[in-house]
Amino acid sequence: MSLPSALLALLVLIAAAILLLRAARRRPVLEHSGSTTGVYKPAVSSSRADTTGFMVALGEAMIDAGDPVTDVATTLERVAHRSGIPDAEVVVFATALIVSLPGTGPVSTAVASAGARGLRLDQIDDVFDVVDDALTTDIAPEVATDRLHTIRRAPPPWGIAARIAGYIVMSVGLSLILGASLPEIALAALLGAIVGALQLTGDGPTSTYRTVLPLVCAFGVSTTVFLLARTGWDVGVFAPLIAPLVGFLPGALLTTGVLELATGQMISGAGRLAAGTMRLVLLAVGIVAAAQLVGVPTRSVTDVATQPLGPWAPWIGVAVFGIGVVVHRCARPRATPWILLVLYVAYAGQVLGGLFLGGVLSAFTGAVLMTPVAMLVARHRSGPTTLVSFLPAFWLLVPGALGLVGVAKYIGDERVYGAASLITAGETMVAIALGVLIGSSLGAAITGPRTRSRREDDHLLAVDAADE
């Protein structure tokens, strides 16, 4: 790790702290002790069937957004309590949820599958706007349910061509972060255009096409890169191999699985780990098959470049990657500076953690720092919800890339090295999960409970002002 990168990382963290302090001064956060029960006005009277339907639709949307099941269950219980049903039973898994509302008459119970279709970043923001309204206003359940259905049907704000371009920019940004040379960046951009176009086509999230797409893309990208490597062209294979496949890397999925296991959600956590591992296996099989087809040794996937463009290139790559995420995943334009802020804090923490604590704990440091920052950003009037700024930072830490290399090695000819890489990937995921847990505690100490939204803070400010 170069001294300029470490100094720049320290400057980034100082600048981020100053920016957040200025934002906090513009809009103070109230201190509250104990429960806020009784502060909110009671919700409008609705049938239990309508309330049950809304809670199921909301829980399904939150799961599709990638929220951990613990947060989903807590939010749904608060919605039920606000609706005058404190004894509601909520069971949430990564792929399903059950809501049961007891009453004087028949019990209202609903079951729904979830997690099959991920949401865009703009949809995630809109879903959590509905959460805010459900916790702070007298919105009717049937109206909120209609809003959730409208959010799901909403077309993306960017067209297909723009979103493909966004994926190309993501690939270029990650190539810079991985230390690619100019030819490698160009190759990653070209392959990223093809993979990005394939990702935006298909006939549904559960179709056979979607299932085999990681395998097909990994095979096509690897074959191209390995064939070019055989021609004698001076190009490494790590950056152009990993960067175009960034959209398939299950870093957030794997880390969320570890996080859920750490919080006692054994079924959901184990399921996410299994799904993420299977995604890695599909990618690794495609890489190994391509290597065997063209005769390139599997060990070539670990030929990492050594910053040929200088120590400043990764810092530029963070901004490029963030802009690509905003366009490809369709974040609200006003969320762009906040997403970049969290990305830079995560990367700066990773750089400093790598300098003082080593490779595995570098991800831990990045996670500890980025989590409270994302929570603080969500409290700002123009800031996106925590998940919107949080997920791109998850992808930046790229624990999935380590696992991809490890699985490819293990399936190929270097089982000892591959097993060591898999262990390192596992340690990295656990480190990130622990970092998120500690960061959440720090964020809660600064901003209040994690589940309270900026709109709830606005509502509490208004109530206190009225009392005065």
C-alpha cells in the first residue's frame, strides 16, 4: 500500500466527517429516550384483511430490496402496532413471509413468496418512502398497497442503451480499482457492454435464461480473455475477467447471509449463503471450462496488475464505479453525491485497514466506517434510504471476487491454493458482517434506532414544536 494512497484515504475520511457534521448542523437530530409509542397519531380504521394485505406486500417489497429479514420483521411489527394490532405474528424468510393478525373474529393470515425479483435503486427508495408514510402518517393500507404495486410496475428512468452504458462504466471503474492497464480497461469495457446487454434481456427473474446466464457470461468472457492472452498481447487477465462479471458477484448476498446467521436468522442466513455459493460455482465452472477449452492454466486468473496507471487510478475508479451504479441500477439523480460519499468512505477505510490490519480486516474497517455514514446520509432531507447508498459500497468491497478466484482454483488444478482462497473469502465475509454489526451500533448511537427514518424524525420535530 503506497503512502500517497494512505494519506489520500485519511483526507477522504476527514472530508467526509466535516461534510456530515455540516449536514447535521443544518438539520438537528432530536434525542429521544425510551419508546416513541404514543407519539404518532393512530392510523385510520381499516379492515384486518386490508392491513394484512398491505403488510404482506410491504414485506415482500422489502425482501426484494435486499433488506435483512430481521429489519423486515421489525418494520412489519411496528406497522401492525401502529394499526392497533400489537399482538401480530410475523415470520420472515429470505424467500417467503407469513403475516397473521389475530382478532375477536377469524384470524387474518396471509402468506407470500418473495426475493425472486430484485428492485432497482429508485424502487428501493420509493418502497422505503411507503415505509416512512406507514409509520408516520394516517395512510390507508389499501392506498399504500396500491402505491407498492405502482412502484413495481414503474418503468426504469433510464433506457436500455443508457443502462448498458452504465454497466460499461461500472466495469471500467472496477478495472481501475483492480489496477488494470489501459488495454485491460478497454477489454473490460467491451466485454462489459455485452454482459450488460445480456443482463437486461430475458423473460423473467426465475427463468432458465436467468439461471444459466452467469455460467454463459463467465464462459464467454473467460474464453475471450484467455484467447487474447494466448496471442501474446500484453494484457493481464484478472481485471478484464472480474470487472465485466461484477453484476453477478454475490458479495452482498453472501455477506447478508453471514449477517443474518450472526443475528440468529439461521434459515435465511444459510439459504443466502447457499444461493451465493451456487452463483460463485456457476461463475467458476464457466471460467474453468473456458480455461480448459483454450489451454490456458487456471492459475492465470490470479495474475493481478500492480497499478500501472499510478496510485491515483483506484480513487478515480471509485467515482467512475459509483456513476455507473447510479445509471445501471437507476438510482435517483439526487442520490449520486451521497452514494459517492459512502463509496469513498468504504474504500478509504479499506485502504487504511489494509495498511494497519492486513487484507482480511481491511474489509472489516471499510464496513465499520461505511455503515454509520450510510445511516447518517439517510437522515438527511435529500439523502437516499440506507440500502441505496449501502448496497453499492457492499459491491465495492467485492468479497465475491475473492470467492470466485478460490472456487475456480479449487475446481481446477490448484486445490490447495483454491482452498486457501476460499478460506480467505469466508474470513472476509465474516469480517464485513461483523463490521456492519459494529457500524450499525455506532450509527444507532449517533442517529437513534436504525429502523427510524428521516421522516419519523421530521414528524417528531413537528410534534415537539407543537407541544411547545
